[in-house]
Amino acid sequence: MSKVYICFDIYSMSTAYYIVMIDLHTHSLLSDGVLLPTELVQRANHAGYRAMAITDHVDRSNIDFAVPRLVKALDELKDHTPVKAIPGAEITHIPPALVGMLVEKARELGARIVIVHGETVAEPVIAGTNRAAIESGADILSHPGLISMEDAVLARERGVALEITARKGHSLSNGHVAKVAMAAGATMIINTDAHAPEDLISRERAVIILKSAGIPEENIETIFANSQNLVDKVGRD
Ligand SMILES: [Zn+2]
Ligand SMILES: [Zn+2]
């Protein structure tokens, strides 16, 4: 079931075999996660991750608190961990008219992956948030719930990735998200939305979640590649 990927390990300066997991949606105690950013990276390292984003919940009250601290902590760590840890933000429960301004603010403050907390069926997110997220130029629309075909087509056009999630509750609509995203040709990625170390998953588990959402085996490598492409893109900027 699990596949082994060949990578060049910059630490041992040799080719190593890893089961690689990339997870671009996690939370530290800078919002409602339970771990310091540094411990979250180390837990992810131990879980076999090679790239991740820490994307704490932000609104106007804490965006200038959380994002610069993530930037500072992850910048200091970068030569001391094999995990590429990217500072990000998740714009959460913001009225749709204000989403674009917060996405821009997050980027100004140094967030390299900007997520908008989509219209999950697990929480009363304001209708119109999915559309505002896509129009705002966020990188990822997380758990977009019962996303419409029109919004999925717009996500494809704007290059916004639609999230398949490992998180309980939010994952109820994974099947719908996958179906609409595939029909629209929109990019999908898989994330954990981890708030605690036990929420981190293996690549093998990610494959099971993707298949459970009705995604055919032949599409699964593309979904992992989409995460890698986003990591490469923000690394280059
Ligand atoms: Zn949360
Ligand atoms: Zn989240």
C-alpha cells in the first residue's frame, strides 16, 4: 500500500528512502493547537514529514501576533531540521467582504501559504466565504463543504487548491469536494488540519482518506504532487 520515494537527503548528503508526507494546514498554540511551533515541526519530523505549513487561525485581532512569530521561529529552525516548515495563516470566520484584505495582510506579514477556512459542514461558516476565498487569491480553500460547481470552476481558473481533509467533521464532505473538484478540473490537496500531535498522519493514511473520498488510484499521485508544487512555488518566491 505505501510507496517509498527516493529523495536526496541534504543532511546525510546521500540518497535516502522516505515515505514522504506533505501537510500544508496545521495549528500551533499561537491559535488553538496544543504544541509550540517548534515541537509541532519535530513531531512532524518524527511522523515522517518532509514539508509542512503552520497555518494558525487569524482574524484582525491576532494576525500581527501569530504570523510574525511563526516567521521568526521557523526561520531560526530551518538549518536545524530536515522538515521544510513554512509559515502560513488560516483566515478564519471572517465576513466575506473582509477576506481579501486579511489575505493580503497575512502575506505582508510573511505568511507564505495562506489558507481561507472554507464553508465546512461542521461549523456555521458565513455563506459566500468559499467564493471570497477563491477571489482573494488564497493558496488553499480548506474544507470547502458543499462547494458549488461554479466555485470549483473559479478555483480552477484562479489556481486555488481545494482541500481534502483528514479532520473529523470537516471530512464529512470530502466525497462531495472530490467529485466537484474532479468535474471542474480544480486542483486538490490533502491536509490534516492538525491541532495536536496525534492528528498528524502517514502518507499511507492519506492515501486511504483520498480513496475513501472516491478519488481513483490513478489520480492520487497528482494530489501529492500538487502539495509538492505549492511547496516549490513558495520556496522560490
Ligand atoms: Zn482550529
Ligand atoms: Zn484549520
